[in-house]
Amino acid sequence: MPIVELRDVVVLLGRFPALSGLNLSLNRAEVVLLQGPNGAGKSTLLRLCGGLLRPHSGSAVVLGHDLCTARAALRCRVGLLGHDSALYDDLSVVENLRFFAKAARLPPQTVVAALDRLELSRQLHSVPVRQLSAGQRRRVALATVVLRRPELWLLDEPHAGLDQEARNLLDELVAQAVSAGATVIVASHDHERTLNLATRTVTIVGGAVATQAQTAADTSSNRRL
């Protein structure tokens, strides 16, 4: 059974068709690179698959959940990293993680484990997010994804704002997730880096899939995104 099954999907943002008859089917443990010009619909597709948007028409099923009727049930099974970190500036790092853990009905111990996995020092745990650097904020946002252990990773320009060390760490995290059976969709302009692990490229133009192509990369855990 496909992890993502989209058929003739239309998504309207206001009156604008951000997705216009899009068709896409993804399987378990795939790493898909979304390509296309700015405004093509890549971010909208990620938000749709994350249960944040409802299709105006067409059929959309993600992880067995119909996006017209069961978007809320889907959200605890996906991890979405967007351009906006979605963190609360007035809360500390650990308070942000506790909030996301509680929303996902996860035990408290997942919080520190996720922060440690992103190599965020204990000294930063009590610091309000508004005081963090851009790179630190990005690591915290990634920690909110990691703590969920999602079956579907949705990453929008994930390497943006990260230094080389953090980029390598992200690559490692994604490779480990895929080895464990997760599916990953990445919207990125950093094609050279992303193609090292992507199993398929999908090009979106005008809100629809224009082309698809398999890549030569495999999904072994020692390959990097």
C-alpha cells in the first residue's frame, strides 16, 4: 500500500490553485526530492501531506488517512519542517519540546533524547528560543521532528541556516530514518547534496507533477542526503 496516494488533487489558497490536478504515489522508505521553480507548489504539497491543508477536490490519502476526513489523526504520524520553525519564542528550548511531545502524546524522556540527538548543549535547554541564533533555532525545530519518530518526514529546504556540521548531522538522521522504514520528501534547491540519497526526483510545475525520474542512489544508512 502506498504511503502517499494523490489523485487529481486540487488545493486552493484563497482562489489560487496552488496544486492543480496533481498525481503522486510514494512507497515506504523512499527519499523523494521535490524540484521546481519558486511558487510551483512544493511547500503546498508538503503541507498537504502533513495534514495542514485540505484538498479542494481529488483523492488524497496519506498513511492510510483520507485528507478530506481524517487530517487530525494523521498529524501525529508525520514530521514537518517548514521555512518557519513553528517554535514559541517566549518558551525555552525544553519547554518547546515538551509542548510538542505532549501534543504527540509522547513520554517526557523523548524531549532530552531529541535535544541530545541534535547535539544541543544542556546549557541551551533553559534559554528562550528568541535568544537563539538562526542555526540553533533550526536545530531545535529539527528536534521537534526527531522526537516524533515520524513515518513520513516532510522537509522544506532543511539545510537552510545550518552550518556544515549540522548539515551532516541532518543527513545522518534522515539516512537512519529511512533505514528504519520511514519515507522522506524533501523540497530543496541544494540538488547536488540531496541527490546523494534521493531514490526519485519529482519536478513540479504550475501545481502539478511535470516529470519523475528514478535516481542511482540507494537508501543504505551510510549514504548522505
